[in-house]
Amino acid sequence: MKFISSLLLIALLSYVLGMFLPWWTIAIAAFVVCWLIPQRGFVSFLTGFLAIFLLWGIMSFMISAANHDILAHRVSELILKKDNPTMLILLTGLLGGLVAGFAALSGSFAHKKLKKR
């Protein structure tokens, strides 16, 4: 139950913060949620990773599908050196997921450290 509620809270908070603030606020959202809802290390990393991987993957797929992948084709040629918009969408989710996963892990460790005091 903690896993699903943390996952949904991270995704929701990241979406709302991302509307008004820079992209890196996903790390703040993941840190705060995993600090308030403590979990074990790997589970907190997985929670943050999956929340943002799914959020950014779905959002980038929807944005790309709205313009028939025109921009994704061009950007994938620039970044990946191949015409593969699907790989670009997965890479977007992976990078965001790693940022949020490590922030969630840091939040979990900070909670454990401060709880010991």
C-alpha cells in the first residue's frame, strides 16, 4: 500500500510542480514523498524511478503522437544518430526515472538518519 500511494503521490506532485517550475523539481517531489512515507532503500528507489519513468514516458508519447512524431524523428536523429522516436521516448523516461529514483533513495536514507537521532 505504501508503494502504490508513494508512486501516485510522486507522479502527481511532479506533474503539478512541473507545470510551474523547472524539470528538476521531480527530484524534490521524490525526495519529500519518500521522506514522509519511508520505505526500504531499493523499494524507495523503485518507487521514484517507476513514477517518473511512467509519467515522463506517457507524457512524451502523448506529445509526440499529437504531432505525428515529426519532432521526435528529427530529435532522435540529432541525439541518437538514428531515426527512432520510440527509443527517444524510452530514453526520456529512463533519465527522468534515474533522477527521481536517486532522489527518492536519498529521501529514504535521510529519514532513517534523522530518525536515529
